[in-house]
Amino acid sequence: MIGGHGGNIYQLAQQLECRPSEISDMSANVNPLGPMPALIEHLKGGISSAIAALPEVDAGGIVDAFSRFYGIDPRQVMAGNGTTELIYLIPRALGVKKALVVGPTYSDYRDACAMNRVACDHLICREQDDFVPDMQAIRKEAATADLVFLCNPNNPTGALVNRPHIEALCRSLPGTVFVIDESYLPFAPVPADATMIGSDLPNVMVLNSMSKAFRIPGLRIGFVKAPEPLMQPLAPFALPWSVNSLAQAAVQWLMDHPEQVEPFLSSTRHMIETEKGRIEEYIHQKTEARCFPSATSFILIRLPDGLNAPTVWRQMADNRILIRDCSNFSGLSGAFIRISLKTEAENRRATDLLVRLFRTPAGEEGRHAG
Ligand SMILES: Cc1ncc(COP(=O)(O)O)c(C=O)c1O
């Protein structure tokens, strides 16, 4: 559904009477170093022929390329118009009756259930555990669910669960399907420690988005990998040409150039770790706000007492910085914001402004009235 997402940069640009490019968009969780210049050059070179013909109807070429890249069987992979298409497809195609969403998390899992008339419960992780999922609690709650959505690392908390814990959980409930959304895993310090993409467990589906790691959300391309018995029910729902020509050209290039992609992702991880450390330290030293430990490229922040997210959002927006007000995440409230890391200069400007707002004495600008 359209409504559950964060900041709309086009709307804000209209309000501020500026161009979207003049706004620092810290609400979108995309790679601050992307897109890769070599990828852009490649797409520019082939744009005339790419848009003048239909793309491959089932995106078979990039399914093969993706499978080769990850060393998996192409019969276990399907491409979609972003992972969004797949999130909405899975509960419907599998005929799910009851789902469990481990939250607070991305709202489209809940919305996909609502759209497909699937009953959906949330298991909200505890703030005092830094929102790290309690695997025992999930096991208990998931016992009555056909399907569980688990985002790893999670949006918006940044919490990460390593593979042995996920495997143990999935093995313990063989009758439940686990959809593990790894859209933000390429930003984690060691993605290999957590990924389930190589898992051969019969009840695990993995979502992999190209939007975030490669900063190509405008192209709309993502994948699901699952064992064949779980893939078969998806096939009759596949839409022809759902992955456009430019998206297919981009994935083909990315999967064919591991020698450029791997160093790009590794410099991304390095940059993110450095920036995250600096920002968390700065906010911690100067303010009462609390940054939750994040394994990915964004940070969830609990505002100091008395401040609220819509007000902080407005003040940042007036300075042409778009952050995520987390009020509309089930399990969070107006006490939380999320910032997604950008270039060092943008991060410094935003954190200086946030620190100033967080230190504003009670009753002044940025505080609750009364
Ligand atoms: C956790 C998560 N999964 C999936 C998506 C959808 O990404 P896309 O459809 O671009 O692959 C998003 C988008 O913000 C997200 O935050």
C-alpha cells in the first residue's frame, strides 16, 4: 500500500519551493556511495536499444546471472519489480491464512497481509533489548502462523540476527514458512555471517533487493530465492515484463562485474562503519538522545524526553533535510526518528542540526507545547 512509507521528497520539494535534488534525503535507505559510475555509463551506452524493445518476459537472463553470482540453482530464483512485488505476492500465492510479523518493522509486510486478507499478528521486540529479536518468543508465537516475516537487518531498528539463530528457529518450526528480508544485509559488517541465501532449509524464502545496496531504487528490481516447492506456487502469479529493460541491463552488468562490485560494497561498508561510529559518539556525548546499535546504513534514535518526531522532522525539513519520523511504525511512537547515512558532509550538517535541536531547553522550539 502507498501510505505506510516515510518521507516524500517530491512533496517536500514542492512545499519548500526547491528541487528534490536540493534536499538531503536521509529518509531513504540507499547506498551513500551509489550508484556506481561505471554502471551509469553502461546504462547510458545501451539506453536507446534498451527502451526501444520489450525486456525479456520472465527476466530469465538476470535470474541466471543472479544465481551464478550466488552459486544457487536458478530454479530457486524469481525476479520481481522490486522486492515489493514479491512481498505482496508471497502471502497470496502461498495461500497463507495467518502471518506473524517481527517488529517494529517495515510496514509492507503487514500491508501485504491486509491486501491479501491474511490475518497478521505483530511480535514487537523489546526496546530494552535494543530491539534484537527474542528467538524463543518468536518460536512460541510463530507456532500458530503459516508464515513469518523477519527483516534482517531490520528496518528501522538496524538489529541483526546471525545465521545460526535463524537456522535454529526455522528448523524448530518446519511447518511454518520464514520470509527473511535481506534488503539491508549488504551494509552489515560481515554479510556472510547472517545471509540465508545459501540455505537449503525447505521452509526458508530469502528476499534480496538491488535498490538499497546499489542505489537503483528507481529501476525497481529484487529477487526471491526459495526451494522449488515454495517457488512453484509463485510461478502462476508472475506478471509478464514486470522487470523493465534498464533494470535487467543493470543487474546483468552488476552480476557480470564482481571485480568492481565487491570493492564497491566493501568501501561502502567501511564508510558506513566509520560514519556510524562518529555520529553515534557525537550524539551520545552531546545529548540525551539514544542511538540504537545498527548493523546497517541507518540509525534509529530515541529522542530526548519532551521532544517529538513530527516537530524534529519539521525543523529538519525546514533546513532541507528529510529524516524519517517513525511515529507510524507499529511498535514505535513519536519518540523515534531514523536517519539514513549520506556523505560525510551531509551527515555532519544533519547531526550538528540534530544536536542543536536535542539540546534546545524545554519549552523552546522543538519541544512539545505544554
Ligand atoms: C525492509 C525493506 N524491504 C523491502 C523494501 C522494498 O524495496 P524494493 O522494492 O525497492 O526492493 C524496502 C523499501 O524501503 C524495505 O525497507
